[in-house]
Amino acid sequence: MAGRLNTVLIIGATSGIGEAFARRFHSLGKKVIITGRNKEKLTTLAQELPGVEGREFHIDDLASIGTNLNDILKEFPSIDSVILTAGIQKCYNLFDPSSTSPDDIISEISTNLTAPSLLVHYLAPHLLKLAQTGTKTTLFLTSSSLAYVPLSFYPTYVASKAGVAALTKALRQQLSFIPGANENLAIVEIVPPYTDTPLDKVHREATVAMQGGADKAFPPMPLDEYVDKFFEALELAVGKDGSVKPEIGVGFGALGVETWRGSFGKIFEGMGLSV
């Protein structure tokens, strides 16, 4: 499938999975545009990876999303693939008001669900327009294995990622209503397992303790292992008929997707809906 991805925009590429994807796509000879809030890291990556273009972009500044994206699309009109990976994760107990604040809850939902919804609002028409000219385009939205198997440590995170999973399915249904559009435009949900990234750096020790210590806690998949497995799955994501798999899950993420497809997915199939 990587053959259909030529000019790739990665939203949230200054750390974790987004940065690892940027490095891998660059190594494959793709044109890569990266965004993030860390201007220094963007500059460092652009210097380290010749040809990579970095643009400072705060997705939690909802009012500026449209302007920032329009500027990027105007500068790089050939963007045919977009990967939304930016997100935050907080650990707290809703029965203990001192463990979080209303502002933290609002921030997490805004960053993880409201911002992706706005990003799609601006990006989907661009990718559709390119697709209608015959260019293969792809929109990747990153949910989580926790979207399918929610755990108590991260109440707002699991809810917001479940929202991203639902958003992806709704978007795919809308695409199916446009004659011929899904021949060239693919909507793909990325479903990672618990991966060793800075996402949970602040509260990892606390969640390990909640699980009874390191011997009992669920271990993260090493980032390099996840990226290798993701790109292996990416290459197998296009069928012989040219269709693209709706999800790319790895490890526990793949299990969540398979379980959903074998249960609720059957309901949508019976309704004749593409999800």
C-alpha cells in the first residue's frame, strides 16, 4: 500500500508514533510534511531528515486549524495522504475531583476528538477532490486499542478514542454515498496497542502501581516493533481487487478490530452500510 502514498502529511510528528512514521516514510523516499507544537524538534527533524518539511501547528488551538491547514495545502497541493496521530492522555479518577480538573478534561477531549473532527472537515474535501481526478488518496485517523477495550485509568482518553473510531466509520459511510469516490480515496483507522512512547510518561509509574507492580502490569510494545509491524500490515492492506482494509491494527489493536468486525460489524453489513 505504501506505493499509493507519495506526499504524506503527518499531524503530530514530533514524538512517539508520529515521529517514527515520519522517519520510516522518509526512508522509503516519500515526500513528508510534519507538524507539531515543538518548533525546536521540528527544526531538528528537518535537518536530520533532508527534504522533510516541518510546520509548527498547535491542534489544541481550534480556531487556527483552518488557517494552518489551508496554508499547508496551498503550499503542498499534491498531498495525497494524511496521518492524524496527535493526541494526549491523562490518568485520573472521576470519583476523586482532586485528581483532575474541568480544564484538563476539556483539553483532552478537544485535542483527541474535537481537533481530529475539525482536521477531517478541512482535509477530506482536499483528498476527495484529488481522488476525483484519478489520484489515489488516503486519510488515516489514529484511534487506540483502548477505543475497543476501555480501561479505567484513562476515562476521557478511552472515550475520545472511541469517538475517533466512530468518526472514522461515519466518514467511511459518507464516502460510500458519493458515486465512485471510494475507488481512489481510502479512509483507514490506525489502531495501535499500548506502545512505548512518551504519551503516558507522566503517569506510567502510577498505572503500573495500580496494576499491582511491574510483574503484573501490561507491558508496552517497543516502538520499533510496533512500527515494523504496522508497515508490514500496511503492505498487506490492499486487496487483489484494489480495495483497502478499513483498519490497520497491531497486537491488541488487531484483536479489538477483529472482535468488533465479527460482532457489531455484522450489523452494519446486514444494513448494507460500508464501515
